[in-house]
Amino acid sequence: MRTQNLLGRRLQTLAIGLFAAGTLLAAPAAAYADITVFFGAGHKPETRTAKGAAFGLTLLAVGFELEYSDISEKDSAAAPRLRTAMANAIVQTPTAGAQLYATAGVGMYRENLRGEFRETNTGLNIGGGLKLNLLGPMKMRVDYRLFRLRGNALYSTVHRVYAGVSTSF
């Protein structure tokens, strides 16, 4: 009797394990990588041009992104050049056609003004946006970010808005 119970438990455990493995293998999640180039505007203290690129990897609705951005200097307004390199986590809707996403990350920044002031330190960012399918693997991306710069930055809070084109592979 005891042998039958032990055999029954082992068969039940084996059946559950096979079912779980089959479920995972039957519907594999596709991982997508994408590259985005963008152009936009950085705000505070003055509106300046922003440009940059990002590389991302997404598995269903959760992803990771590395991003570089360069906001130009505006000498007349004492608005410094701001370059950021950030690593971000992304959560997005797993929908086709249009995807909403939210992102948050951490990284480094360098702020320069007139060659007289330079600050390099860490920063945080939070934001979100929309990805719209264009044609094939091409998407249009619209994004907003709020940066919090640590250390002795001239402007510890900077806003950036951009539009870009990304391609998935």
C-alpha cells in the first residue's frame, strides 16, 4: 500500500513537471532588440536641441535599455551642455500597433558651460512614451524623460522630449 502511494506521488510530480515544461516550450516568448535614434528638445533653463541613440532588449512586456543623449549648450542663456549615459528598465504594453511604456534608470552625466564649468556625476531618470508601428520593423517613438542630476549640477532637474525612429531585429 505504501509503495503505491509513493509511486502515485512520483507520477503526479512527473506529470506536473512535464506539463510545466511543455507549457514553457509550447509558447516561447520572443525577445526583441531595437535601436532608436532620436532628435528633440531639452528644457531648463532654456530649450535646447537634444539628440541621441538607444539600444534596447525586450522580453514580452519587460525590457532593458542603454541610452546616450546630448543636449546642446546655449551660451546666451547660460544653459549648459548635458550629456547622459543611462541604463533603464522598461515596462510596456504587449500590444501590436501601438505600445505605451514607462521607464526608469540610472547612469552618468556630464554638464559643461563655456569651458569654465564642468560637473560629472550620477543621475536618475524616469519617463514614458509611445511606440507606433510604421512599416515592417520600423517604429516611431515619442518619449518624455525627467532627469535628476546628483552632485553640483547647475540644474539638478532637466526635462527632455524627443521623437525618434527605431528598428527591431
